Amino acid sequence: GVGAIAFNVFGFDGPGFAYLLMSGARLGPVLQGKIFAPLVVLVPLVGVFVVVEALLNGLWADALAAFLVGTSVLLAGVGVGAQLSVGAPQNRTGGKPTNKGKAVLGALGGMLAVLVLTGVVLAVSLLLSDVINEAVLAALSLAAMVLLALFLVRRAGRRLEHQSLKVAQ
């Protein structure tokens, strides 16, 4: 899922990250590319799931809202993933032993953060559901998650620029 892809974007780079550091490339844009790239596949996949659900259960009236909310959850994962990729990096290439406890805590913390973010958006949406149309609420939720994801990814990119050796270890 999104956790496996977004929460550890440098974890499978192995020595490639050290080469990236030596290249002098700006790491913020590299993080942005790596963290947003999975959305090219995942957003259409959400669309496929929504269409299949609508076909099976005749829920076409809810399809747009479901797609927007599903995409919002992906964006929460992207924002949290950027933070974890820089703040709690893990090497998944097998070169250096990984602290299993730290890895599990990082993954659980990331999933909890995504759950909390989406829960807050859901709670606000439920409070406003009598006043605002579901599709409009879903669009507002998506807009909020886009802004949050951009903020978190940019923040992680700036942090990566200053703490790149921590990620390389």
C-alpha cells in the first residue's frame, strides 16, 4: 500500500543515496519526485476501485466523493511518508542491520499519523455534512490534503538538505 511506497523512499537506494549526495544534486526536489511519483499509479488505482464498487453496488452518486476521499488518504500518506523518510530513515537493502524495533515503531507511527490526519478530515466533514454537499466536502478535503502534503514534503525536503548524512547512514 501507500505505506510501503511512501514511508521509506530512500530505503531501497542502498549506495545510490551516497552517490546522489556526492553528485551535489539538490535533495529537496529529489525527495519531491520520489514521494509524488507513486501517485501516478495509485490515483488511477483508486479510480478503478471506485468504479468497480459503483458497478457492483450501484453507488454512482457517491463515486466522485469516494474518489476524492481516497485520493486525500493517499496524499496524507505522501506527506507523512516524506517526514518519515527523512526523520526516521531505514536501509532496506540488507547492507547494514536494521533496528527492527525502530522500524516497526516508525511504520506504526506513520500509519497512526495517516489515520489521525484522515480522521480529523472525516470528523470535520461529518460535522459539516448537513450544511455542505458530500462532493463539495470531499473536494475541500482533497484541497486541504494537497496543501498539507505540499507543506510536509517541502518541510522534509528542507530538512533533508540539512541532515542528508543522517539519511545516508
